[in-house]
Amino acid sequence: MKFTKMQGLGNDYLYVYDEVPEDIEELSRKMSDRHFGAGSDGMIYITKSDIADFNMRIFNADGSEAKMCGNGIRCVGKYVYEKGYTDKRELKIETLSGIKYLKLNFCGTCVKSVTVNMGTVTVMKDKIIDTDLGEIYLTPVSVGNPHVVIFTEDIEAVELEKIGPLIETHREFPDGVNVEFVQTLGENEIRMRVWERGSGITMACGTGACASTMAAVSKGICDNDTDIRVHLDGGVLTTKVTAGDCLLMTGPAEFVYEGEIKL
């Protein structure tokens, strides 16, 4: 099996242009292992689509399937263009959370960054949940996949490895949930750390940045129709909430290496 490792702000996946195999759960766990495999946050399979330009399916490091990945879909745009599967500079990508629209941004002939129209992002009523670490106030957000956003004054003090799994697997979220902690840095500038459902702590989460942006705008922390800089462990994403609560996300996409494994 040939694969390509790519990353967006350190959120890394193994990309394969092929149909999804029957043993994908086991394969994703094996390939994602950072000691015995290639090492990644999961695998992304790309195929042609009947309703869009391409279809993407995302499998986490634990083998579970995700509906959407913001960093992953940017890499899909770069992958299909630079590998010659398309010459389009604006793409429609089919995902389990609907069709997403991509605009490729170039430096010369190379795709330097990708802007994704994530569609409508929905902020729900705040919740309080009980955990072994006490009560936690959070804001549920849907970006096609489930998130909760927790605002804090000192993000570096958050013990993400302890609190993340408690919230991900809490009874309030029977299907699991992505967990974002957010701190305000300045005007339209926030810092975010993430515990991803099915992957744990990652360097970045594109849908998490979108969820955090919409939560911040809904609470008046950040402005509508304005570029917002979201600082993640792997770098910075730029987001913007447009009319109709649609959200644009712009960030880099990079090749890491090409690989081949005998299965």
C-alpha cells in the first residue's frame, strides 16, 4: 500500500487515493501507531464522488470514523491538485458532514494554503457537567461533528491529558465529543488547545478552531465578519464568521513524505 503523509499545523494523517478497505479500523490503528507504524493522527482515504469533485473519509488513530477534519480537508485539496487528479482551483469535497467548498491559494505553482467554507456552525445552550474533577462549564458546538468549548483564563495550566478524556467519554456525550479549551489573547485573537475524539491531544484541530471561533463570536469575545487568529500548538489558523453564520477557515497544508508498506 502506497501512502502520503501530510500535515496541517502538525495535525498529521496518512493519505491514500483508493477505496476504503474492509479492515480499515485495524489498519488505521496499526498505521497510526507512532512506535510501530508510520505515526499519525489517523488515515484519510480519497476517491471520486458522484456529487462532488472528490470524497474524503477520515479514520482516527483508534480506528473510529470521523465525520469531518478541517486540517485534513485542506491537505486533501493540496493532494488532489499537486498529484494531478484535478486542475481546478476551487473544489467541492464530499464528507460525512456534507459537501465542503475549498479555494486553493498558491505560491507559484504550489498550493500554499487552503480556504475552506465550513458551512453553518451551530452554537447550543451552555451546559454544566459533573466530573471527577468537579463541575465544568462548557459550550456545545456543532461543526458537522460534535465539540464542546471551555473558556479559561490560563490555558497552559489546563491538564488536558486528564480532563480531556473525562469530557470526551462523559455520559452527556454518548457518541463522544471533541474538547477545546480557549483563552482570549487580544482583540480577535484566541489561543486553543484540543483533545480530539478518537485521537487524544493533537497539535491542531481545524473543526475545533471553527467551533471555538463561533463560540467566541456568540459570546461577544470576538467580532463577526472579521479575521480571527486562532493560535494552536502547531501554528495559527485564520477564521471568519460570515453572514448566515457560515465560517471560513484558512491555513497551510504540507507534504511530509511518501511511503509504502507491505500488508
